[in-house]
Amino acid sequence: MPGFRSVVSGSRRAEADALPRRTIDAAAYERRSREGPCFVCEMLAGNPDYPHDLVWADDDAVAFLARYNTLLGHTLVAPRSHREQVTGNFTIEEYLRLQRLVYHVGEALRRELPTERLYVMSLGSQSGNRHVHWHVAPLPPGVPHEHQQFGAFSWDRGILALPDEEMAALARRIGAHIEAMHST
């Protein structure tokens, strides 16, 4: 598959559309997010039904690769404690600590992957995916405009279908960049 290895390893010349994709059952995803347990809490508890590739963790927060990603490196940042409001459940100091991690994740992604634009947003709602989290996702160069911005997150073209070992290796490399930022 042309371009696959070069994108995963960080080459700046790879095409975003060269990555393999698969369809997703959006109705099943919605049911699980609305009716199932909190995916962040379950992942942190080690529930094997909620696997994610860990990028970074400390006493207060965790960063991990999105499971249903459309952009290589799409990472979620969340507090360890179950909180549901983006600002309302945090003191200013707690919020700024989380945003420092969001920044470090973004910089780590930019160092590891070709990035034309970095997207940062908080999604979820009281009806599903309630545990507050931030999406940090790198848009690679060369993506047509109709597949940028919110189009970059659309499941219409499928989600990435990368081997588990490649995703785990990518998570480790992103985490190593974050570790290097913390040690300076």
C-alpha cells in the first residue's frame, strides 16, 4: 500500500489518502456512546472492551489515540477524574494544566507527522461521551478543501484501518516527544 509506511514513520512526502480505511457502524457507535459506560473511565480501568493506545499519562490527565480516527495521530486528552463540563468542572489552575497537555500533544503531533493545520476541539454532550475530552488532530498537507475542517472528521470516507502494532508504535513516538518537552 503506497505511502502507508512513510506516513506512519513521519515522512513529509506521503499522501493522506494512501492510508487504508474501513467503514464504521455509526448507529452502533451512537448506541454505545449513549447507552454504554463512560469510555474514558472504562479505558482507564483497563476494560479490554475499551482498548486505546496510550500516548501520555500523569496523575491528573491522560492522552490516547482516538479509536475511530479519520486523521493519523488523532489524539484525545482527558482528565483522569470523570468530569463533564469543559470549564465548569475545573478550577482555572486545573483547566490550564489540561490545556498545557493539549499544547504538548499538539506540538508532539507536529514533530512526528506532516501537519498543515492542527485541529483542537472538545466534543461530546450530556447525551453521549459525557467525560470531557479534547480532540487534537493533525491535518496532513495536500488534503482537498472539502475534506478539511469538519470534513476531516467525517466518517463518510471511513476510518483509518491501521495495524494495532503501527498504532502502538505511533503512540509511543508521540509520547516520546511529549516526554522530551517535559524534560526541558
